[in-house]
Amino acid sequence: MKLYSTLLFFAFLFSSYTACNSQKEITEKRELPAVEVKPEVNLDDYERAYFASGCFWCVEAVFESVRGVPEVISGYAGGTKQDANYSAVSNGITDHAEAVEVYYDPEMIDYSTLLQVFFGSQDPTTLNRQGPDRGRQYRSSIFYQNKIEKQLAEEYIKELDSQKVFAKPIVTEVVPFEAFYAAEDYHQDYEKKNPNQPYVRSVSIPRLNKFKAKFPELLKEGQHLHE
């Protein structure tokens, strides 16, 4: 009887040990990798530029893929009212364009290169239209903040037209910057957060992929074509 009790005791210890180890293996397999917490970027340290070329979901994603650009905000610019929101802009009430505010490091990328990104990621020959999107809110516009930006934009347009880079003349507006209104929160990083949304899959991602394939030298490290 004593021998039997001893055997039962060791059997219990063994089963407890193996059960514990099994549970540990399960826990280790389910353990998620640590999330890398990136330090907040002080945007006051960067220059800003303002562009519009169709749906701001697409334009934001394009500029955010470029090295030297830490942040891009989707919003509205170029309108006649002192405020803007998605409903009013979509219905043409304020004459704003869907636009982006691009924060960039001038030591890594200059304004001329931003113009290259701008024209290299759209069709600037379609008036008030970009792809399937039509209306004044989807016009192609450069909102210059000073004489240098204005001169660079106008000279680059002349160069593109003279070299016949596009089949038709460029209709992009070059207008003074007046104000920018950030879009609603759900529009920010929309393409990144909603990769399976029908418009994103059929329009935004193909547009981004086309740009990436055309200008790989401008991309941030780790950027690749989206599937």
C-alpha cells in the first residue's frame, strides 16, 4: 500500500510538471511581439507645403511614402469660405479642394522634389477631375506660400509641357495659399487604416503603386508595392 501511494505521488508530480510545461509552451506561442513605440515628432521643426490632386486619401498616401516627409495631413484648401468640412466641400458649397498639408525636412528633400512627387503621381491635364472623381473639389492645385515656390512651380510646369511629358497641356492651378483646414479624423491615414475598402483597393492603392514603381529612389526605406 505504501509503495502504491509513493508511485501515485510521483505520477502526480510528473503529470503536473508536463502540464505546466505544456501550458508554458502554449503561452509562449500566443505571446505577441512587443509593439515598437515611436517617439512623437515635433512638426514645428519641419517646413510645410500644400497641394491638391484629387482624392486626399490617395495624395496623403503618396507623400507619406516619400523620404524626408514625416507627416501628411488631409484637409481642404483654396475655398471661398472661412471654414470647411467634408459635406460642404463634397457638395461644392465652399469651393475648397481636397488637399494635403505636407511636412518635410528641407535637409532631406527640397520643394522641387515635392513638385516631382506631385506631378508624378497624378494626371494634371484633366480639369476638375482625377481618375473617377469629378468636381472642383478634385482639381489639381499648387498653393504657393512665397515667390520662390510660385516660381519653381511655374517653371516646372513649363518644363513638363515643353518636353511633352503629358499628352495634353497641364491645367494645374498655381494659386496663393490662404488657409488650410484639417479634414475630419476618420479621413486621416484612411488608406493605411482601410486597405480593403473598395475605393482604396480599386483606385488609391493602384495609384500609389504606380508612383512607387516610377520613383523608387524617392521612397522611404521599407516601402514596397501594395498587393
